[in-house]
Amino acid sequence: MKEKFKFLNNTDTFSHLASLKYLPRWAVLFIDITISAISFLAAYLVASSFIKHLPDQLLLPLFPRLILLLFTQSVFFWLFHTYSGILRYSTMTDAAKLFLAIFGNCIFLSALNFVCSLYFPAPLFYYASILIYSVISFILLFGLRLTVRNIFNYFVETSAQIIPVMIYGIDEAGLGIARMILSSVNSKKQYKLVGFIDGNENIVNKMVMGLRVYKHDDHTIKTKVASKVNTVIVSPIKMKEINPDVDLDIFIQHHISLLTSQPMDIWEGEMPSVRQIKPLKIEDLLEREPIQISFDNIAAELKSKTVMVTGAAGSIGSEIVRQLCNFTPKLIVLVDNGETAIHNLKIELQAFSTSQHFNFVLGDVRNKERMEYIMDLYRPDFVFHAAAYKHVPMMEDFPCESVQVNVLGTKIMADLALKYRVSRFVMVSTDKAVNPTNVMGASKRIAEIYVQSLARKMQKTGTETTKFITTRFGNVLGSNGSVVPFFQKQIEKGGPVTVTHPDIIRYFMTVPEASSLVLEAGVMGEGGEIYVFDMGNPVNISHLAKKMIQMAGLIPGVDIQIAYTGLRPGEKLYEELLSHKEKVRSTQHPKIMVASVAEYDFDKISVDIDNLIKYSYLCKDFLVVSMMKQIVPEFKSNNSQYELLDISN
């Protein structure tokens, strides 16, 4: 039958049916009142024609009785808001409202009829006609809604992509998503809710909103859920209650795609939109609890201040800027040497925040004159130094450039911060600076040494005007060049997904987490600290790749191959947040610690660093790396041409 009438979907009359706007409420109410009038007349004819022993006379003629009934019925429609629903999305809730409105009116009219019969010689209505009216009007009114819904669904299903889904989580958010699916439409994609999933034994196999609740276990997911849907929506409340790596793996293993909605705290008291349903991200499945940050101290320190961010167009720098907007600084100065990157960020931020004042500056931290001009012009209270070269294989090929940006750039900015009495200078470092096996990590460790030794000298001489703070953390999910977007592109192309080693592990955090930790550590520091973050358990990269393939609805080793390419130059199997000589002490934040690292004499180490910078201008790679190893004795190259220097030493 469906195929027989499928041609209607392509006609001018029905081609845009799925995109019609909703009927206004007054129109729905008018239709309901019209049907009520027809129902009353039909009930009167039935009662007067087929029921014997009716009263010979009624108190009022037919037309006044009709007006009275329509008036009282309209009042009950208003009380129960029967006209506020959208006809094509009618549910059992709408049926219940209609039932209450119609039979509530039936009881009211019967009571009114009884009172009139006590004081007047004739009743207002036949009791039989009131009852018959109620039955007929309910059937017609709800029948209209079901007819409209079925006709609409037919044309939507033949013109749009229908995705059957279940919702994991019988909670406020899950039910909100369910209501949204039942009352929303998208001409390109339409979700069809077919059930719920939950682990609560008390509600399993019961009906919610007319749909069955399935048990959250491997057997049920495999035998029942997977046969009905390929997609499950996880409620944001459920995401907070479960262990994602365990509870969601059941779906991933059975090739069920996972979606979620935005957290409830940004719904702003309204029903979510279908546009808020997005694929679950791999960071939601990290084997650790997200790090929570208290922003009170940050807000108190940064309010009405001038803040400068170097490397502002990078992953961490740009997120720091976005989060700074929450604390209403007087001015945010964004410095970056990437023309396109800073241009794109300017467009984004101008739309992101209309009240915050930004100044965008094109400049290179290696250019001392340019940086001094900027510092003198803006006189910032805070500097967040995120400008750096970070890609290990690239810096292994260009060690002189690594020194120029990571060491010289940091030295220039730190010296200028002191000269222009910046209140706090926060340097963004990396766990690769710990027991470095590559040029990039060694260059960041040297930058750490310079900043910390400068801070210690100022403290000892009593001339401290700037608090220098260093933050050290691991890999950042979703940052430029990170493994997650790299794997995503490979999966989209059909593979293979390339992993350097089956046993390689890394610590991970999200870009917002990393940036907020930089902000919090920056305002809590007293000067000279190197802060390290508790990043939980490390993640096996091979396991991460397999999980991402499964989340794409594919089978690792079958649909997408995983190829092991070998460790890259300078790469470790595992990263460290502390060297074997370093210890930590706790802070007021349970996830932030201070590393007790070896201290250097500033006057001596600054001479060595100046020489290193001079060598970098000569573009003599081995000479530069050899000097780096003298400054950082624990720097031992791995899988690199510079291993020869370790042998000679």
C-alpha cells in the first residue's frame, strides 16, 4: 500500500509536507470546537432517535444548548491545554489531556443538568446525549490527531532519513530527549524513538511513554537492542553516573553508534533541540574522571586586568582566551605569528563575545624588539606564554628552530615580564620535558630552568616584581596535531590507522581542562613553582585507536586495519610527569601538585643558555644538541641520530 501511494510524495501538493510550519494554537482550538459541535449534534440525533423514554421537553432550544456546551467545553480545553500540542506529534499524553477535558466537561454538565432539574420543570440536556457526546467527541478529536500524525510520518519517512534510536537513561535528561524526539522534526534527519535502556531492575521491561525499557546488559544489548537500532543516545545525566569505559563499551562492541546531548545546565530550562544531539566524543570515554576546576580565585585575580596570551591562535592559547572571557578582564591581548590562524581566531572571538575587549597582534616571540614594543604598549598584568614548537619529529629535524622558539622566545618574554613589572608570568610546558628523549622536550626543560632560576634569583635578592609559574601536563585531546583528529581522518579515509607501537601509552586531558588548569595554577602560584597535574591512568594508544574505529561503527582488523609503524625519532614508549629525582607536594587543589625539581644558579645557567642561543644562529644541529645535553644531563636521545652524542659522552 505504501509503495502504491509513494508517488504522492513527489507531487507539488505533498513535496514540502515535512517542512510545513505548525498550526497556531487558535487554529487547533477552532478545529476542536468545530468537532465538538458536530459531535453534540450527532449525539442529539442518536439520543432522540434510538433511545426511548426521554423527557418530552427540554429547558432550552437546541441552539442555546449547543452554545452552552461549546462554552463549557472550551473552558475545559483551556484548563487542560489540549490545543497546545502539535497535531503531528500527538502522544498518549495528548490523549489523556483530551480525555480529562471531555469527560470533565461531561461530569460538569451532568451536575449542572441535575441542579437545573431541581429548580426548573425541564432539564437542560438529555443525560444520554451528554454521555454519547463525550464518547463521539473523544473518538473524533483523538482520531484526528492520530490521522494527522500517521499521514505526516508517512511522508517524512519517504522524504527524510529515519534513524531508529533508543535512549540510555530513564532520568530527567533522558525523558527530556525523548520528548524532544517526539516533538521535533528535521527535514534531513529524523530520529524515531523505539525504546529505552537502563540498568535499574525496578523499571526494566516496563513501559515508559508507551515504549519498552530494555535491560543494560551484554545479552540484552546483543539479542534485542542491536536487532532494533544501530544508534543509542546517552543522556548527559547518565554520562556523569556511569563508568563510560565499562558501561558504554557494551554498545561499542556490538557496533552501536553513541550520541549524546548537551549537559542539562545549558538547556536553560527549555526542552533541548535535535541539533544538540551530537556523536559521543572519544574524550567522553577516557579512563579517568574529568578534572574539576573552581573558578572563584581565577575570577578574583583576573577581573578588570590586562592579560596577554602568546601563541594565542594555538589549541591551548585559543582555549585560554575563550576561558578568560568568563572572568571579564579589562583587555585580552592575543599575540601569534600565524597570520591565517590569528585572523580566523579574530573572526571567531568577535562573534563569541561582543562585550569583551580584544587586541590582536601579529608578532613572533623570537623578535625581541617587536615583543618589547607590545609589552610597553599594553603593560599587561598577566602573561600566559603558550607560544612554542611542540611536534617531536619536526623538532628532531630542526633543533636550532626549537631552541629559537622554545628557549629564546621564553627568555625574551620572561625578561620583558620582569622589566615591565608583569604581575604573573605563566609558562605552558609539557611532560616531555621530564627525562627528555627528544629535542623538543629538552628545549622545554631548558625554558623551565631559565624561568625558575630567574624567579629564584629575584626572590633571593628581594627584587621580585613578577611571579613566574610553570605548568606541566601531558597530551591534549583534540589539539592541533594530536592523535585523535589524526585517527579520525584516517578512519574517514578507510584506514589504515597508524600507531607507532602496540605498547605505547600516553596521558591525556581535554583542551578545556588543560587550559583551565593553566589558569588556576597561574593564580595560585607564589613564584618559582613547576606545577604538575594528576592526569589519572595513561591510555594505551592502540586501545584508543580500536575504540575510535568501533565508535565509528566499524570493526578493527576487518573494516579498518591498524598498522604499527615503529617509534618515531625521539619518541618514548611512555611519558613521565616527574623524573626519578623529582618529588611533589600537594596544593589546595587535589589534582594540582608542585614538583620539587633541581634548582640552577641563574648567573651560571643564563651564560650556558646564551651560548646555546648563539649556537642556534649558526644552524649547527649537532653542536646545538650537544650543548642541550650539557645543560640537561638527563637528556638521552631515543631512536634518533643524536644518540651518537650520548655514546661519546
